[in-house]
Amino acid sequence: MGTPTPAPAGFSAQVAALYDVAPDPANCRAGTLKASVKADALARLNAIRALHNLSPVTYSDAEDAQEAESSLMQAVNRTLSHTPPTSWTCYSPAGAAAAGASNLIGGWGNGLGYSTEDDYMATWLNEGGSASIGHRRWLLSPFLGKISYGRVAYQSASGDRVSTASLRVFNFAAAPPLPGSVPSFVAYPFNDYPQRYFRPGDYLSFSAVPYGGGSFGANANVSFARATITVTGPSGALPVTDVSYDNGGYGVANSVQWRVTGLALGTSYTVRISGVTGTAQAEYSYTFRIS
């Protein structure tokens, strides 16, 4: 047997600083996150929501144990799943319920570096360049209301480093109240936007919000089937590609997403989306700049 690869001193120290009680994966114990870690996750998310003129969310302690158990299962089994099977090591019904109601993220391996809560928020936003943007839509939902957060990180006996997190976004013990007001749309990126949360090759996205009473209702009737998207910069229109749309229930029940060729940092762009149906507003316009 070989000698386990030691974790970098920084990794070990940063992971240890996450916990009041460290995880014990061999005995299926998720540990106890420091209150400051959960507060940091909440603050990072609310700072992102403020960029989109979205109301801040609050923290729900009631689901903390479930989120921790979800994160433990993902970590021990080295797999991310919203529907973990009962055959999983460290399986629990509470953890499985949390996995089905949460954004999940994680990594494992000898070369795994340390990720902050802000790193996880950024990855959920940019979706690793994927066209599937459910994590983003939950973070940027006007109707999110509250979150609960769990994280399990450790170095295994074999030398692998593991870190997973679960961020609950629906199915809370007590439903959050509806926000007092919602914007007429949610766009990503929007206005002056930090580069750490959007990379020029990532998918852009847009959801119309004609109805402020919840995710569905009139929001589910919005269609982008006939819509035209233009993105214009100082030198004119840029190529728009890979357009797709749906009315899935991830946050707001409508979304269109696309990519743009030639985006540059520090440059202002205007987005126009015309031909939107199912809502009284057929055209939307906004600007963004990646800084």
C-alpha cells in the first residue's frame, strides 16, 4: 500500500475552521458547521441577489441537520444525486429529502483544492458553462424566501480530499412569505456584474415575472418560442447562439438561455428580447457590463 498523499496545510486548516464538530464519515456523522459559515453563505447569496434587485432571503435553522446529512451522503459516496438510493453508505431518509430539495455541489480527489462558500455560489451561478441552469434559477428566484445550508469536507484515509455542500431552496418546514415586491424580470448577468460570477463563455439567461404571487401562475404562461434576442455592444450586434427555453419550475416557471460570441470584460452591452408571448409585455431591454 502506498503512503496517502498529505493535504496541503492550507486545505487542512481551512477545512478545520469550518466546524464546531468535525465530520466523522467513518461513523456517518456529518459534524456541526460553525454559525459563521452558514452566515457567510447567506451573506454571499444576498449580495448576489442585490445585483439583480431581488429581496434578501433569511436563514432557516430547522433544516440544518437534513442539509448536513445530504452533504455527508454525497461526500461519502463520491456522487451528487437529488434522488440518492437507500443502498448508499450513510443513507438517511432526512438526508435524501434534503438532497431532493437542494442545490448540490462537490468534488473529490487528491488534487482537490479548498472552495469557499463564495466559490460554490459562483459555480451554481455559472453552472460550469452548462445550458442547464436550474441551480442559477433557484438562487435568483424572486420567491426563494429562505435557505438552509450544509457542508461536509475532509481528507479520507486514502489521501483523497472531499468537499460537498447542499443548499436548500424549497420544501421548508414553514413556507417563506411572498416578497413584498418583485422585479418585472430576472436577467443574468445584469447591470455591473462581477467577473467572478460570470465568464464570457457562460450562458446568459432571462425570466419574465408578470405575476408576483408565486413561481407559477401567469409566469408559467410566458413563452419565448417566437422571441428574438439581440445583444449589442459598441461595435454592433454580436452573434447569439445555443438558444433554448422552457417553463420548468426552477424558481420562476419560464426561462430563456443563450450564449454570445465576442463578449469582452469592461464593455457595456444592451440585450433586447422581443416577441415574448403569454404576458402583456412583449419586449424587454436591459444592459450589463462584466467588471
